[in-house]
Amino acid sequence: MKRLYSDLHLRPDLRDFEQTASMLRKAADLGYRLIAVTLPPTGCDETSRRIRETCDQAGIDFATRVDLHPNTPNELLHSLRKLRRTFEIVSVLCHSKNVSRQAAKDRRVDLLNFPCVDFHQRFFDNAEAELASASLAALEMDLEPILTSDPQTRIRLLSSLRRETIIAQNSRVPIVISGGASNERFMRRPVEMAITASLFDLQKHDALDAVSKNPSTIVKRNREKLSQCFVAPGIRVLRRGKDC
């Protein structure tokens, strides 16, 4: 079966829509068929509409995404209650162990992202993986920090990613490889993304799943949950009416 490639983390400057549209068109040219753009938590309806129109013209599917930056677990819970049914993808950028633990065990969180390149501030360990496995959260690894780091930092980051890959696979936590690109210079083809994943010991089949099957599964699952027909996992309303 032909793979449908996805990049769930484009980060254009939404104040510059020309740049945003150019990145969307480039994503289509690179071979992506599903992309997600990080949107602001509030006031994004008009921006989302313009992005969707551009994606439709380029022939790619658009998913809405929010990146949460909570300082405390309670702040995370507040944001999830407020925003979960507004966005198709909810990612938590984990800057502390308390926040990462809360994010990993909450079923409303789709992606765990550890943006810091410092080993001591990356909190994905065996305990985190067990929680994420039970809640169906995925581990997201962005490409841009690998491309932009200096050589010594890059070596340490790849070492951390190798460790996290082993932990995730041992606990059956899905891995999602995203671009995390803030401009066109850091955008790469899906196969190039998968090849880069080999630097942290992700095997070819798993790396390709990380840019196709795994991200698309998350979007499909959440769109079903956001549907008016959704009742509970495995339960859907097929017909409404007085005679039902």
C-alpha cells in the first residue's frame, strides 16, 4: 500500500501569511499529503480558514494543532479542558518532569515533545513511557533542532534521541518524526526525514511509519472523536430521529 506522508509540525510565522503559504506549497511539492500547523490557542479562526484554503489549492490535508507550554500540571489541565475540543492535535512541550508526567498520563494529549537539547532537561524515561503507552500518547521528535545545533550539541542530542527511541519502542509508544520547521530552509522530504531518523537507530520501516502511519493514525482518531457522531471508543451514532 502506498504511504501517505505527514508532517505534523510546521511552525511558520503566521503574521507573514506569504511565508506561511509558501511553506504549505513547498510541503506539497516535497510529497506530504497531510500537514499540521501550530496555531495560537485563541483567535485563530481566520488564520485557520486561510491556511485550509491554501492547503486545498495545493492538494494537501490540513490538521489544526496547538502547542501547549505549561509551567505546572494544573496549568496543563486547565489548558486541556479549554482547548481539547478546539484542535485536532494537542502537543505538550515538556520543560519539567512534573508537567511531562501529567501530560504522559492524560488521554487528551496526543504528542509529547521535548524541545530542550540538554540531556538533563529531557524527561522521557521508562516511567514516562509506561504512562504514555497507557494513554496512547506519542513521542514526537523534531528535525529542526538536529539541523540547527552546533556539532557538539548535535552529538549529545542524537545520543538522547537514541536512548528515547529504545525506551519508546520497548514500551510500544508510537514515534512521530516531524519537521518542526520555522521556515522553508529546514523543510525536508519525507524519505529524508526517515533517513535522518537512522542517526538515532530507528530502523527503516519504523522510520517510515513515523512520517506516515503514526501521525495519520493520530489525526484520524481525533477527527472521529471530534465528530458529532462520536459517543465513546467503538460507539457511534448512525442515525438520529424520533423513530430510532
